[in-house]
Amino acid sequence: MRISFIVRPEDDRREAAAFAAAEGLEGLELMYLGPEAGAFNDAEEMLEICDQYGVAISAVGVWHMGLADPAEAGTRQIIEEGIAYAGALGADCFFTGAGEPDSNDDVGVLAEAWPRWEDLCMAEAMDLALYLGHKGSFLGAESQVAAAVNRVEGLGLKLDPIGIIRNTKADPYDFLHRFGGSCAFFHAKDKLALTDGEIEPPPGLGELEWGKLLGILYQHGYDGWVSIEPHGKFWNAPANRWRYVRLAARHLRQFMA
């Protein structure tokens, strides 16, 4: 397994790459929340940055839209541009939502749409994956994920233990054991429930047992990226994000060989 961390469009990507190189982290994940057409316009600059600092692009993630969106949603061109951008950067994975189709058979619409999108990613030598929950994806309940895995051949999932807890209400260890064979990309963040609320410390400082989680993924043959996601108001603040990534990477690295 290799470690990357999320970088947003507003972040200084050269600074992020320099930090990754200094910390011995292998990659950057590029996150786009609801981008518009034409947003993916810095491929040449990103390639130069990656070459300078010796880091890879683990994934490009496009949120708040999905593969099975109706044509009138206007998202297909954006996803196509995102795939082409990810391919130009040599990313290992492109992920987005399942979509929000106007249908009584959401999984059926996804099953029909999936092969075209998978072919586009395969042409760029990339895995294709879907995130769970959030705007742009009807895959929220565990039963919906099970139906999609059963009906969509080769379906890839972007999995995240905290996302599993919050979006599907499932036990993350059991969920990974059930669906880890479909994992194409993996996010790492944590939480800690307290009497008067919840905080979101880095992996290793929260309540999840990361050795067990990665052990389940190993059992499924997953040997891809573990991408750190600073989360919450405190840790996502510019003054604290690098410390979050550093602390998380130190904890996660002990389970990688």
C-alpha cells in the first residue's frame, strides 16, 4: 500500500507536493467539489510539479455528480473532462458518484451506464470507483451497495470507514469484510465520540482500529492507495492540515509492508 492525501483546488499544490516529498509520502489526491466544465486546466503544471518532487497522483475525485445522472443534469461533460485530466496526470484511479437517476431502478440505470465509463478509464489505465452517500450518489444504504455490487460487473468502490458509519450506518469492519473485494480506492479519517459531542482527530488518535481495517483489505488483496483526508473545522484549517497528515501517516505506515 501507498499513502497519499487530499489536495483541493484552492490549496497550493506545489507546497503540498513539497510536503509530501519531505515526509516520504508517495502521492497526492486531487479533490473537486462540484466543478464546472473547464475546471481541469492545469495538467501541464501538475505534471511539472509531480516530476519536480517525485510524487504521483493517486486519484482525481469529482464530487456532487455521478455516472447515472440524467442527461439534463449537465454533468456528463464534466465527468468526461475529469477522466481525461486524471489520465493525463497518470492517476491510478478516478472516482465520482453513482449519480441520482430519475428512475425506480437506480441500480439498473447504473448497470447500463457503467461499461461506457469503465471503458474510458481503462483506456487511461485507471481504475474507476464510486463514492458512497453525499450529493451525487444514490448509494447510501448497505442494501443499495449490495444490489449494485451484485448487478454491476466490475463495480469499483471508494471506501472510507467513517463514511461507511455515517452514510450506511453499518459496522465498518463487517462492511469492509463484505465489500472490500470491490474496493478500488480507500480514504482514511477518524472520529472520537465524546459525552458532549464529537471530534475528528487523525487516524491513530480516534476510535477506529486501523490495523484491523487494513488487515481486512489485505485479506481481499487490496494493495492500493490509502489517502488521508483531514476532516472537521479544526484539522482542516490551513494551520493544522499538515500536522494531521503527518500524524496519520506515521500511524498508518506501521501496517504497510
